[in-house]
Amino acid sequence: MSKDFTIHIKFWIEKKGESILGPGRIGILEAIDRTGSLTKAAKECNISFRKAWKLINEINEKLAQPIIVTERGGQGGGGGSQLTEYGRKLIKQYNAIQLKLEEIANDTNIWL
């Protein structure tokens, strides 16, 4: 294959035909881990809080264990969100698969 081409790999993980994890959801999980806040993570990912909350709830509903735990804010708000160890493990596994796929795609030996 010509060196003029670049291959990009995008994948997602499904359970019973329904998407659980993909680049967008992994992005919001990583942002929650960095910021400790679903609100801040949503802003960082340029999505609404409502959309971020919906994505997290969908993941939690489809998996055996929760991926984040939340704390409600007090009188002035300001609760937080933290990834569970299970959530961190999923991110790590997802990213490992992504790296392997990119490694395969960029292997010049597979191209004629």
C-alpha cells in the first residue's frame, strides 16, 4: 500500500447487538476520571450534561457492575463522579484493543 494512505480504526463493543462502549463513551469515561465530575467531563467532551448522564446510565444498565459512582451535591451542588475499578479496567482493556488494531492496520507487511 502506498505511504500516501493512513488507516484509522474505529471500533465499539456490543452486548446482544446493543452498543456498550465506543470512542465517544470511552472519551466521557476518561474525562470523568480526569475531572472527577460528570458536569466537567461533559463540558470537556462538548456534550450536554443530560447526554453524558444518559450515556453513563446506558452503560451501567448493560453491564454487571457500575462503571461510575456519583455523590450528590449539597445545598450549593457540587457533587462528584468517580470511576469504579471496573470502569478503569474497561477503559484499559478498550485502549489495549485500540492499540492492537492500530498496530495491525499500520503493519506494512499485510499490504500488497
